[in-house]
Amino acid sequence: MSRLSFLARPISLSAFLLFFAFFSLANVFGYLEPILVGADSSKDSPASMDILEVYLTNNGTHFRFIVKCRSVPEPSPTTAYRVYLDTKSGAGATDGIYSGADYYLEAKDDSYLYEWRDSAWKKKSPIEFQIDHDDKIISLTAELSDIGYPDNVDETIGIVVATFEPSNDLRDRAPDTGDFSIAHEVIPELPWPTPLVFILAVVATISILHLKRFKKT
């Protein structure tokens, strides 16, 4: 067997593994199965702003809140959907519906992450929101790094979801009092390059083993 034809084996195998690895990583680093943060049994009006359930998911770089309503959510310039986060003990908002909140995600006609800074709410970064008409949900997505995750986030994160119409007139709050909470550990801390390095190391090992086998033969 020629050296060229023998080397074709590990090269082909490596190419296959790389294709399989990237396909697998696309699934692994897609969004995880959402976890239920909490539910709100009270019935509020209008139905499009009545919060039923709140879920959280992430893909290691972004986090996404999924808010299920009684009818299809309808964000607009005068209709807002917000998710408040209390990520740090001590500091945070001193007024509003959730005292102590450090951030909130807002979906209206546009969407932003706000941060409590210098005794006021200020825009920090744009976020994404999506409407699912079939499931009657609105999803709000932001970057984990924009809330200081993981180093600047407490072990327990407080969460309040609210809807407003018009302007800052509260329509629904979930939960009605207090807050939901999730553990810091529900979000993975494995940075993106690590799995890729592992896959490349496996491919390199296979190639070396094939080369050693060739030398022996």
C-alpha cells in the first residue's frame, strides 16, 4: 500500500469526524430544553398581557426568557413586556415593581436590556424578541456577558416578569408578590472554544495512530 493511499484513510476519517463534530456542536450549543421558572394563576386583562408561565433557556453565550400568555402577545410602542433580574445582592433599583432589580429586558416596538446605574434605568444593549403565535409566547434574548455572568452574578438570581400598557401602567406581574428565583448553576459555564479544542485533539490523535501503524507496516 502506498503512503499516499494509506494517509487517505486518516484524512477521510478526520474529515468525517470534523463534519460530525460541527453537526453535533450545532445541536449541543443550540438552546437547552427550557426550564420552568414559575407560573401565575391569576387572571388579568387584556389576555395578550396575562402571564401564564415563564421559562428560561440558554446556549452558553445567550440566555432567553420565554413568556407564555393567555393570548398572543402584542408588543408595541405603548405595550411593553419586561423581565426583571436581581443578580447582585445589596445594590439595584430603589423604586418600581421590583426593588433591588439590577437589569430588565424589555420588548416593545424595539427591545433593549436596561441596567440600574447612577440611580436610574439606562439602556445597556439591544436584545432580540420573537413572537410565537401558535404557542402564544414572547421570547426575549440577551447576552450572558451583558449581565456580568458568571463572575458578577450571585448564587441565586431573582426574577419578576411584568407587562405594561400604556407606558408604565402595570397590567400583570408574575409572581403577584415577591419573586421567582433560579440557581446560578442552571447556566453552563463551559466556554465555546473548549469543545472544539477537544474535538480537534481527538482527530489529531487518530491521525497519529494511523501514521504509527503505517510506519510499522
